[in-house]
Amino acid sequence: MSEQARELREQVRERYAEAAVRASSGAVASCCGDGCSSEAPDLTGGLYDEVERSALPAEAVLASLGCGNPLAVAELREGETVLDLGSGGGIDVLLSAKRVGPAGKVYGLDMTEEMLALALANAEKAGAANVEFLKGHIEAIPLPANRVDVIISNCVINLSVDKPAVFAEMFRVLRPGGRLGISDVVAEDHLTAADRAERGEYTACIAGALTFAEYREGLAAAGFTGIEITPTHEAAANMHSAIVRATKPHGAAARRELPLVTGAAEGGCCG
């Protein structure tokens, strides 16, 4: 990893840790700016309805830093195994646990000690017995191949310093026939990397966003099919919160080598 990539990863980790501390103290966490925080429901589609939110520990809701609601598109089913990339305070893990039921399992992956501690405390408060939180990076998921049915993620992949590795790892850990239900920030195709950097910082979920074409090409190169990227709300000028869907074909190999995808940061401030 280059020195610049290490610095970006550390910036994300610091912002994410700060957000966890804020949420633990009862303050609304926001590391992604006005267009990507729980203080801006007009840009995030309202995120989660009040019934869902009211059933969770307050700290899990306060630590929600996403740009959408991946559960609204993941169509989780009873008994499925789910992985949340950049799980943060655990809001999507806890909601997923309710949907897959006792026969299902939900993993939350995060790189930040502070967020993992908050998520574990929230899971205990919620009485969630079918969840497990893992420490690690989304470019090297600490799970065996073909382990999960569904991968969700909320405004995190744009922060990765190595997006081809993320796409390859998602493909590897999904079972054949498994699917993605992701919310992320995506740029219009005419925006250069410099254009994106002008619109917002890496840690604000803007500068590292891929374009629509780059996202499709990256997922296709990893082996995914049925790729759909649907913009929902504007996050910055010509940049959008979007729903990303894709499927790992039945009979697919566990992993493929990927070409470089531009627009890179890591881990997740916006889980």
C-alpha cells in the first residue's frame, strides 16, 4: 500500500472513531458532511422508518452514517447469512438480524475499535444472539469463500483505497447465487477524479466515489452479473446516493483477478 493510501485510511479511521465516541455520548455522529449523515434525511431518503428506529438502541441510530438504507433493497429472507461491510454502530446488522430470524446469521465487519465496541454494546442491548462483529478491512474480508448469501453496505465502498480488492472479496465470500444490496455515493460519468475531489473530501464520502461506468466495470470484472445502479438522491453536484444491486452467478468461481479501478479510500466512515 502506498504512503498516500495509508494516510487516507488513517484519516478515515480517525473520523470514524470520532463518530463512535460522539454516538456513545448521545450526540448525532456525522463524518460524511451534510449530504451523507443522519441529520440530512432529505438527502438520504429518510434512511429508516420510525418503527425500525424505535426498536433499536439509541446509540445505534445516532451512529448511522450512511447515505441510504441498503435493507430496503436487499430483500432479506428468513434463515439467510448476511455480511455488512463497514458495519459502524451496528444499525444495519441489528435490523438484518430481525429480518433473517434465529435461523439466520449476520456478520458486521469494521476496522475501527471504537465502532466495534459500540456495535457490540448495541447488540447486547438489543438482545441480538444471531450477530457477530469482525475486525478487519473490506479489502481482505476475514471469512471463508462462499460463506454468505447477501452483502450489504452503506456509504462505505467509496472510501476504499483498493476498490478492485473489495469487489473481488465480495465475490469470493458470496455463495453462488448470492447478491449485493448496497447504498453508496456514485459520480456521473463525465466527472474526472479532480472534479470529484473539488466537490468534497475523501472522508466526506465524495472524492473517492467511482463513476457509474467505473462501478459497473469493476463489478463486472469481478464476475458479478445483473448489475443495477440506481441513483436516489443528490449528494453533491452531479454526484448521487445510489442503490447498487448485483448477483454472483450460480457455478461461478470463487475469485477473479481484477484490473485497477480508479477513484480510490478505505474501510468506512459511513457504516
